[in-house]
Amino acid sequence: MPELPEVEALAEFLREEAVGRTVTRVDAVAISALKTFQPPITDLAGRTIAAVGRYGKFLDLTMRAQGSTEGSAEVAGDLHLIVHLARAGWLRWSTSLAEKPPRPGKGPLAVRVHLGDGMGFDLTEAGTQKRLATYVVTDPALVPGVSRLGPDPLADEFTEQALGDVLKAAGRAQLKGILTDQARIAGIGNAYSDEILHAARLSPFKPANGLSGAETATLYAAVRSVLTDAAVRARGLAAKDLKAEKKTNLAVHGRTGQPCPVCGDTVREVSFADSSLQYCPTCQTGGKPLADRRLSRLLK
Ligand SMILES: [Zn+2]
């Protein structure tokens, strides 16, 4: 479940390790992960990775044809490999990739990118729900998920006023849903939205238009500090260490039943069809547990 901080760390890692290297071969193992077919992903072979960017939770590898002018930001003929890791996807860097093409099957391997001398990376996805998505496009904006992204919460332009505008436009929508709606704010998922709301001492179900000026300022500070701190911690870590790093520094997310590190109250959760959120009643809801619809339905 990589979110903005982890995807940014992956991008930084690739900028150091992969930029300047040439793709020698691409093994497309899971057809379900390919969201575009023209040009085929295998056509990236022979191109050089010229830059690595991030849009929300999307990674963007600029793939440049051999012989193109080096050093400029964007060159005619560039292709972009856009990757969305979704909930259970990951990028594994390797210095000893097998030369033998992998067999398509039920394993976690979706796409393997060879960069020569055994170096390269795997895009993998655990579990049975296959949501990992790759796109090969001439312009990142051609990816629907990228073009609809809201502002990046770590960009300079994302001011307290900008957050205020997002909240205003959201009307009575609840904070948890707003923070994770990629069209409103880019890059925040289930984990960091829980952490941001805990840091801001706000209920996940509070309506956007119910925030005072002071609460908006607190929420803004929490968005910036939670994401910046996570990005700083993730920086420089090897891709394989990022997941463990994220887990050890969460205050409430994924910690149902454990004590809140701020006040000691028991962290509680609300379950939905295919996800759940965690929060601290003392810190966030005036000590009152939120109704868990699934639980109360079961008890009826
Ligand atoms: Zn607490």
C-alpha cells in the first residue's frame, strides 16, 4: 500500500540507481497489469531511463530513444512508463535478475524490466486482487488517473488557502473521504489519512464544511508534517526496507486494540466492505467511539 512518501522514495531511489541506464528487455508477465497496448511495453527495450517523476501515487519513468539529445527535460519521441502500484503492488530492485524469461503464471511478478548485467527491477503484486497498472504513453496526462489528480500536498503551491478551497468545494463530505480522494488531493491513501487525522485530532467523519479556521490550520499542518516526516524517513532506504519502515512509525493506522502513543487510549477501528480506518477516541472524537456499521449490523 505505497502512498505518496513511499512512491517518492522509490522515485528517488530510481533516480540514483536507474537513470542513465538502458532497458535491455521487458518481460510482460501479467497481461492484466498492462493498461495500454500501443506501443507495446516490450518496445521500451533499447531506450534509456532519462528521468523519474511522481504524480500522486503514480511513478513516471521517462524512456528516451537512443541518440536523442541528453539533458533536456523532455524530448520529442520520449515515452513514459507510468506505474500505479495499487494496494498490494511493489517495485523490487535487483542486481541479479534471471536472464531466462519468467513464465506467465499466478505468482506475484507482473512486469520485469532488465537494465543489463542482471540489474533491473520487478513490479510485483501480492494477493489475488490484481490492480497494479502500467501504461506506456507519450504524455503522462494521457493516463486518466494522472489527469484527474488534485493538487500535490507537498508542492509549494499547496498552501493553507489551497486546502481551505478543497474543503470548501467538498461541502459536507467527510474528512477521511476527502483526504483519500485522489481528485481532491493527490497521493494520500488509507494509512496516511488515518495518521493525518490523528495528528490533527479530528474525527474521520467530520464534514469538510464543519471545520473552523483554527481546525483547517491544524489539518494543514498535519498534512504537511505527517507526509514530510514519512518522506524524510523513507528517503535513502532500499525499496525492500520501505514497507517495514512505514509500519513502525504509524500511530493509529493498523494498530487496532493497541494504545495510542499520544494519550494511551485504545486505538479503535471502523470497518467497511474492503477496508477499515483506525482512530483514537480520546484524541479525535471526544472519547466517543464511532459507530462501526458492519459491527452494528452484525449485532442486530
Ligand atoms: Zn490518543
